[in-house]
Amino acid sequence: MIKEETVMKVLAINSISFKKRMMELLFDYLFILAYLALLFIGSMLFYIIFFNGIPEFTEIQSQCLAFFTSVLPITLLFTFLDYTNNGSFGKAKAGLQLVYQKKTVQASLIRNTIKFLPWQLGHMGTIHGVYSEFDVLSISLSISATLLAVLLLAMTLFRKDKRHLGDLLAHTQVQQKGD
């Protein structure tokens, strides 16, 4: 049996509605919040059982903990979902799909790394700020995170093809199912 490759036809004018994109964002956001809530509960139980409370961490330990328990797993999960299902839970709920010029795990990873980069930069800025009384670096990282998030959202909403920076670099596009 020959595996069918989906070859992307980039839509110059993508007809995805604002409502569908916000529905996608909402469901993905709720999924991530549920994961983070479970992570918080699991962490607190672990700390209480094994450490009698929350241990003190150095800044680098906090940075690593945030990255390896939240940003990395979510990025890898969304990479997996995009590659295997042509989209996340939110895309499926909104009737959307991700199409690739050339479907590879690398393209999916690039797209999701860019998509979740503002989240990582925000963590880095906030964590550094807690340890440095919010110096110039922490404020710069936080502002960069916010500006990048706004840029990605604005590209998704206002470009005619609805592609953000991650889509452009990965040669992907979110389209309505059936387009």
C-alpha cells in the first residue's frame, strides 16, 4: 500500500474565519491549562511527600524545570499531533487542518518551536526577574516574548494567507478541512 503524501497548495487567500481560529486557540489553551494543572498537582504532591514542602531552587534549576516540564513536553506533543493528525486538538475541534509543502517531523518541530517560543521567553524573563529583582535582561526577555506573541497572532489574523512565522519557516499552512 502506498502512503499518500499531502502536497500543500498554499492558499493565497485563506478563508479561515476569526471565529474558527479563536475556537482553535481556546481548545488548545484549555488543553495546555489542564496539563499545567495536572503538572502543578503532581509536583506539589511530589514535593510534599519527598521534601516536606517546596525545595529552594537556583535560577538555572528553575529555568530547566520550567523548560523540561512545560515548554518542551507541550512543544513535542503539538509536534507529534501536527505530524500524525495534521493538527492539534483545537484544530480538529474547529474543523481545521495543517498542510505541509513536504510533510516531515522537522517541519512540524520548526513550526511548534516558533509557536511556543514566546512562552519560553516569558518563562525565562519571569524566572530571571524573580532572581534579579527584574533587571534589564528580565524585562527585555518579557517584552520580547510579548512582542513575538503579538506578531505571531497578528500574522495569523491579518495576513491574507493566515500563515505566521512558524508556518513560513516550516512551509506549512492551516486550512479548513476540505480546502
